[in-house]
Amino acid sequence: MATMRVGFCCVFLMLVAVRRMPSATAGGWPPPNYADALTKCLLFYEGQRSGKLPPTQRLTWRKDSALTDGQEGGVDLVGGYYDAGDNVKFGFPMAFTGTVLAWSIIEFSAELGPELVHAHEALRWLTDYLLKATAQPNRIFVQVGDPYSDHNCWERPDDMDTPRPVYQVNQTHPGSEVAGETAAALAAASIVFKSSDPAYAATLLSRAQAVYNFGHTYQGSYNSLGNAVCPFYCDYNGYQDELVWGAAWLNRATSSTRYQCHIIHGIKQMELEENGSDLEFGWDAKNAGNYLLLFLQQKNDSEYGRLVEEFACAMMPQSHSNYIKYTPGGLIYATPGCNMQDVTGFSFLLLLYARYLTSARRTLTCGTSQYPPSALIDVARSQVNYILGQNPLNMSYMVGYGTKFPQKIHHRGSTLPSMDQHPQHLFCGDGTPYFNSNASNPNLLVGAVVGGPNDGTDNFVDSRYWPNQTEPTTYVNAPLVGLLAYFSKN
């Protein structure tokens, strides 16, 4: 576990006189419509569905797709989500999406209001698939689709004809990071469905325990699958953080400490391996999320409390964090890839910690400075507002929200004409002219949040050629669901 020294620019005790983040109407911006954004944020998941679409499908330009997935391996792997703008089903980031979407629902179910039913639908679409992928003992089907042939073609998911091989981890080729994350998703989802569908919740929890035991017993990285995994969703941070993550969610789902020894051992291993930073939280690194989740379960643990406080302090704009920066327009900037993952993920954790501080009647102490919980909430709100249009370019980074938003996102289904408009089959090379076109995408992937500015500035290029800026992903929206639900009521 790599710790990070965080310096602070303030040299005197400060409680109220903190630098405030922009207000909802600063710069002449209209106040965001968080409820509308929440509706669209969840609608996005319907555009990412794989498999047989239900009659309730609202994004009707999408059609059934990948109805034979799994046949090559003799299993049923129909369903689930495409992770981003391609047509591969990557199990590792899909499971992380499920964990955080479930966490959003657990923490903000009351605030979700009428959108709770859509949140449940989005989560169940994912967990139904994870149950299929883990149906065989000591085996997880972690991916469907050849990423190289898929990325070489610009095809609709509805009639794609690229190879659909299946990839698995098992006792001889383990994948502890995928097992830990999948167990976390199933365990967290079991909490969501416990009251509305107890039988389904029990199935999820039982499977989560079996999957976790597999990942813990047969330890190793799914990176051994080679080119099928890397460099697409290669695990760079090691798998101990996922084993801790899965154990922590199982503790919460079972209301017990039966996995506590696994957590303690996993954290010791993380410290020895020093993979990643304690300030990271995303599909690969769970460090900051682990510490907050564990602290909220064990509030008397001073070490977890210290690590969460370190994370929150680094998030404050006044800090001199070497990891977390802000663009001139106020957007969090941590990594040059899909930066919005950090924006929504960090903001979600900060909001949860602020809620704890409020309930405990505490403030955040950073060196000689102190911040009330409202200061942390202001940071989280400023990031959501930036996504929704309060930024130097005066544009929303959520497709379909506001009057100005990305039009040429890096997404195959959105770029190509729908089967309603073009029922003839589109082969691999047929999509290239659409990719190269300067025209706006014909199909609106409502609610998709793109990667956004990713170089430390507030610049943005609306072009399919820039996937780091214009490609949406399922795991960016998952924490945003919770954020938007909270701000829609607060």
C-alpha cells in the first residue's frame, strides 16, 4: 500500500474561511436539473444492454444483440453490458459497475424516488449476467468477444459478425481480481434486493460467497489470459485490493465479521506490494473505496479513519496533493485516460464521507485547517455541475442533457444508422465511412457521460478519433447515479 504525503497551503486554523467552490448560478449558469440528469444517467444503461431486449426498452434504436454469446464455450452468456463504445463484454469493469451502482442504490434509495425502479432494473440486468458467468464452480467467464477484431471493425452490436470467443479463469488459470470484484458486486446487489426480492438476494449472496472463496483459494491474476485482457482492462494494481473489497462487501451483506481475517491479511499484502496509491478508486484500484467502506463499518478503527481523512484532504482544492489536481475551470484531474472516472468516483466517496461527518458532528482536519462537511459536499457538487455544463466551454458532458453536449461520441451503436433506418447488414468495413464522418451521431445515447477533458486543461475535442475524451463507460455513470440522486433532493 503506497501512502502519499499531502501538503497544505494553509498555515493557520481555519473552519469557515475556506475557498468556496462555484455556486449553482455562478458565472450566469442556470441551476442544474439534477432530477432530469438522474433519469438520463440511468437511461444510458439501456443503450449498453447486450442480449434480448425487453418490451420496456426505452432507447428503441437499440435492438437485440449477441444472442449466441457463450456458445463457443458451451454456456449461456447472453446478456450483460457492453462496457463502452465497443461490442466486447469485459467482466472486470462490468462487475465494478455493478458494485458501485449497488452502492449508489444502498446509500441513496430514498433520494432516487421514481427512478429507483430503473436503478433496480439496471442493476439486475447486470447481476443476472454475473450469475450466468459464475454458474460453474471454481470458474468465471470473464470476457466475451475478441477485442482485436472488435476494435478493428466499426459495427453495430445488433448485427456484428466479429468472433465471440469466451475467456475464463479457473483453478489452473486463476483471476482473483475478477473473483473479488464479482463477489463484491453480487454481495452489494444482495443488499439492494433483500427487501424487494429476498429469494433473489439469497441467491446473489450465496453465489458471492462461492465466487469469493474461489478467488481467495486459487490466487493469481487474470492478466495471465494475455492479449485478451491486456492492454484493454489489464490489472495494474494487483488483486489484493479486490479480495479486500469482496470481503468487505461480504461482511456488510452478512452483517458479520466472518471475513475480517481475510481483510486484515489482504491489507497487509497491499502494504507489502505497494501497488497504486491510497488515493485511487476505479475499476482497477479500489484502495480509497476500500478504506471508506471499512471505516463506515468500523468507525472506531483509527487507521482506516486516517486513510479516509488523507483521501478527503487531498481532494480539497487548497491541498498540494501530488496526485489530485484541478483544471483552471475546476475539474478534478488525476489520470490522463478516462478522467471522468476519477471525477465521479472521487466525488461519490467524498459525499459519503461528508454524510458521515455530518451525522457524527465532526469536521475534516487537514494539518492546521479544518473543513465542515458542507465544504466536502461543495467539492462533490462542483464536479457534478461541471459535468452538467458549468465549465469554461459551457457544455454538458452528458449526452442529451442541456442544449450543448458531445455530438460525435466514440460509440459504435450511436454512430451507425439504426436497423430501423438501415436494415441491411453492415459488415466490418461498412462502418468506416461513418466513423470518419464529420456528421453528428444519428442515434442519441441519452445519459452517456464521456471521458471529457483529460490533459489538465478544460479543452475538449468532440471527435470519434479521441476516445479518451468522447467515449462513455458504464463505470463513470455508476457513482454519478448516487450523486445525482442526493443533489436532486438536497
